[in-house]
Amino acid sequence: MGVLDTTTFAEHTKRLDEDGYTIVEDAIEAELVDGLATELRDLETFLDVQPAGNSFEGARTLRVYNLLALGRIWERVPVHPNVLPLVENVLDPGCLISSLSSITILPDEVAQPIHADDQLLPIPKPHVPTVCNSMWALTDFTEANGATRIVPGSHLYDHSPDYGHPYESIAAEMPRGSVLIWHGSLWHGGGANTTDAPRVGVAMNYCAGFIRQQENQQLGIPREVAARFEPRLRELVGYSVYNALVGHINKHSPVEMLDAVSDAPVDDQYVSMVWDALP
């Protein structure tokens, strides 16, 4: 496993543009996959996670939310070099973490209704990308065990699916350690698990910098935890300013809230705002 080369990156980008999704096989180091799987099992036990019981989250599905607040190993997920650049190409480098959660589909779970991750946004379709999400396979994903089901090309439709309506779809099968990446307008849903073993995945979801995050990262992650994040991860959780405008605090970057008081003059800490470029 290595960082995607230029040719491979271009192939994945083309599939995302045309089909609305791509699968990066063997994208994640085996030791990281093992570590995430072990940590997740421990969290599910410690937190006594139970199915939510609604049609979207599932009656036989375990979900753990806000993972960045629950262990240092999760900090490696949003910034992975085989995933983040592809997401940035769909959105832009100002994108944010929308949510980081786990999805463990247990045996006998039924298929999740087909949906689009951006369908609650009140804007006409098709539109510029506002969401780009990914699913990390911590087990093999097969049609039998509940691999994500997708409707190729549906990210270009002029409408979202009717929730609960049956649609023709295909299973995004992939081996353990692979990552499915998709455009937020793509119609998709978790599959039914007809096997006797869980299907385990991590949903690493991103949104454009001008869109509200699904999980409130600034309140959900303790400030002392975010303070130790690497610079790019700080930006991704929202301690940043998008396009020299969105997210500032009195013309300061919110990242200052994570740093110790500086000896530099206050003026040196101002963000160069879009207004500053105007005559």
C-alpha cells in the first residue's frame, strides 16, 4: 500500500465525476485497520451501544458517534493521504469534517432505505458538491453481509430519492482495508446482512466549508483534545476560516482558541479577510 500515484488519482477522480463514487482498494494500512477494529469493539462494549431502532439507523445496527473525542487512533482517519485528497478534489481544500462515526451491521439487519446524504439541504439539484463521504471497510464488504448499495450516476439527478421507496441498486463490494468514497448527492444505503457475522465500517464524512457540519465538532470535541490535533486536523474540525470569510471571530482565526497566548502583537494575528482586498 502506498499513496495514490497521479494516474490512479485521476482514475478515481474520473469515476467520482461520472459515476458519483469510487472504491480505493487496500487504501488503509493493515495495522491501522486492526487498531480501529479493536478500538471500536472496546468502545461498543464500554458504551454498551444498542441499536437505535429507527428505519435509518437500523434495528440491528450499532453506531458510535463523535469518534474523534473518544480516542487518539481516530485522529488518523480524517487526514489519510489515500482518502482526503480525493475528497478535497470533490469539494475543495477548505472542506470540513461533517461527522466521524462507526456503522456495525449485525446479522439479520434489513437494507437501509435508499437516500442521498445532502437531501435535507433546501437547494435545487443538481448543484455544486456540498458533501463528500467515505466508508472504511474494517471487514470485507459483500452483497451478502450488507455492503453499501449505490445507484451509479444518481448524483447527477435533478431530485433526491423518495425515502422508503424501492430502487434498483448495486452492492459496493470491497475487501477489508478499502474505502468507498462518494458524492453527497449519490443515492445509496446500507445493505441487508444475511450472514452470521457483522459488517463493520467507519463513516468518515466531509462537507464543504460553507455548509454546517452534521456533528457539531467544536462543541462535541473537548477543546483540550482538539488542541493536540495536528494543524490539518484542526482545520478540518472547523478551527479555520473558509475563503477568507466564513468562520472568523472578530477577524481572528478560531484556531487561536486552541493555542497558548502569543507574545506577538494582536494585529499580527488577524486573518486577512476578503474585505481587506477591496478598495
